[in-house]
Amino acid sequence: MRVIGEHAVVLGAGMAGLLAARALSGAYERVTVVERDQEGPGRSRKGVPQGRHAHILLPRGQRVLEGLLPGLERELIEGGAVVADPGTDHHFSLGGHTLARRPGAERAIQAGRPFLERTVRGRVAALPGVAFAEGRDVVGLLTGGPGRITGVQVMPRHAGGAAEEIRADLVVDAMGRAGRTRYWLERLGHGPVPQEEIKVSVGYATRPIRLPAGTGAGKAVVVGPRPGRPRGMAMVAVEGDRYLLTVAGLGDRPPTDDGGFLAYACAIAPPEAAEAIRAAEPLGAVAAHRYASDLRNRYERVRGLPEGLVVLGDALCSFNPIYAQGMTVACLEAEVLRGCLDAGARGLAGRYFRAVARTLNVPWRMAVAADLAMPEVEGRRGLAVRAMNAYVERVQAAAARDTEVAEQFFRVIGLLDPPPALMRPSIVARSLRPAA
């Protein structure tokens, strides 16, 4: 990659920010990652409140991440990450249907979020020209006129700290939903930035546990919500001989006391997993978090956006965490940014926002359609959404008995294949065929 600028600054050192820094490395002589937290990446950080909960990197995200940081999978495995074949080692129950077991071509690398983030950060920090500036709040954008962002103003979090200016050719907002770029742009006369929002009101809670030997629970159990039962769970094996047990509910607050959490989880889990959960050893307290809505900021629809500013991660588009799309979408956004950098600095912001919008369309529509399949979620359900959800329900039912349908459905929800792959004649025929 050729150098197109002297300095880029990334706001936020979560997964989206780290991947953005990786994409920028080589295109800019220096890359500075600004982060408010100082706790370090080895444990859950205040800036990543969902970090204690179960995470799954979808197959597409895993491929892109390995492409951005070759050898990362090997490093994770050597550090204790769990390797699984999703087709045989995972129990997926979606829409009330359990996907048929079948050996797959993909392997899952399972790790807790702090361990994954720490490993990725170590690789990014070792890149030439990348530096971290921790313990700083971002308080505003710097401008060089109406059409150019020239850096950011930050404030050290320690007492008596004075405001600092960090000049840059490119600013990347990866601060998550707390990022204020859209408001800063409006204050500068750009915008408003159109938004799309689906209110889902998801509450979730997680406890690390250790299962007794020989429970037969597999390496992951995932149960999605379904109409009439807007609750789900994930129990995922990770490093340290642990499982992360996460429960979630739409319009619900899972209990965090020992007995209430156990009862809530066992009411959702399949029988074998519930038995293992009851016998499990708790390894820590129950952590809770809430997620209000799916939210997409449509920067590509704003005319006259200034150069020198792009947005990644939840600051751009955030998804219902039940569908495990967040980290994978951050990988895809970093891949798009890297491709745009290859074409040079001229018109970078506009090219990026248009390209990333096309990339986001598929996961966004999938997430929104899945949310609107739940009567508990408010939103307009047009004919296309109703028809798609009715067909997906037939696909899920067929995937419980047909390994070919199960594998194709897995590839679509894993973002390896586009949704139209479910409309292949053989899949349609198998899905519409009456159950024996």
C-alpha cells in the first residue's frame, strides 16, 4: 500500500478502532489511536460494557480478520482459544427449529472479548507508526474551513489536564454509539445525518461458568428468540476452560441474582444444556447490560460532508447483539476502508461512505427483518418483510431435517453467502417440501 498522508487519528481502541488502525497502517506515516480508558486491554473495559458477554465472530468476520492480521488465528489458539466445527460442535436453535448437525468447511475460533481484543491490539500496536494515546476524552473536531476536518481536540482525564489538539489528515470515529460525530457535524453546518432505528429494548446478562467433565453440551449452544417467546441464550466455550453463559430478552430484564439467573437460563436452554448449567460451577458474578435499538447513521445521504472524516463500528451502524453481527461488520468496514485507501486520498470520505453503505445493506436488512419477525418489536412490516420472514421460517424448519438446507442457511447468517442464496431452486424445493 502506498503512503497517501502523514497522520491519521482513530477515536476509540475497541475492535472497530483497532481494525481501522490496521487498515490505515501503511497508508499514513503515523496512526494515533485515542482511547479514554486506561485499564488496559486485558480485561473488560468501561468503554466496552458488552465485553463481559458471550461473543461469536461470524465465519465471514473470521476470514476477514485473518486476512487483515495473518497468523492471528494461530496466536489465539496458542493462547487457549477454543476451536470448533459449528456444524457438529454447536447446537443452533433458531425460530424454534434446531439446525441439523453436519460436518462443515468452516471452523470457529472462540474467545472471550477481552482476550480477543488484547491479542488484536498487540498485533496492531506492533505495526510501524501506530501509537496509542490513552486516558483522553474527545471533545470536538478541528476544522480547516467548511470542507475539511483537520484533527480533534482531546481532554486528558487526569485532574489538571489541559486540552490538547491532535492534527491529522484523517479522523476515524470508532467510539461506538457514544460517539458524537453526527452532532459535531451539524454544529459545523453539515447534516442533519439521517438515521434508521428499530427499538428492540434488549436486556442481557452473563455469568462465566465451568461445566462438569463429560456433560455433552458441545462447544456452543445458541437459542434464538421466537414469536411468543422473546428470549434467547448463548453458552460458548472460551479460553481458560470456561463457558460464557449469556441470556437475553426483548423488552425484558433477565435477573442477576443467582437463583433467578439460573432459572431464566434453564427455561430457555435445551434439556441437555440445562442439565449442564444446573451442575456448573459459577466463576464470577452476573453482569448485565441493556441495548435500546438497532441504529444506522446514513452519512452517505448527506450532501457536502467535509473531507478528512470517516466513521466505523457502532458509531456508524449498531445491531441487535442477539445476532452476533457487530464484530464481523466492523471487520467488513475495515476491509472497505482499506480498499478505499488504495484509491488515494482524493474524495476518500464520500467514496468510503458510499461503499460501506452497500456493504452494510445485507446485514442491516437481515437484522431488521429478524427483529420484525418478533411481534414484540414495534415497526412497519411491509409485504416484502412479511413474505421474507414467512419463507425464512420454512427454511429454518427444513434446516432441522435437511443438512443441505442447514449448511446453506448457516452460510447466509454467517455472511459468507448473500441472502438470495436461499432462493436457489434446490433450496426452495427442499424448504417448501412438506415434512415427512
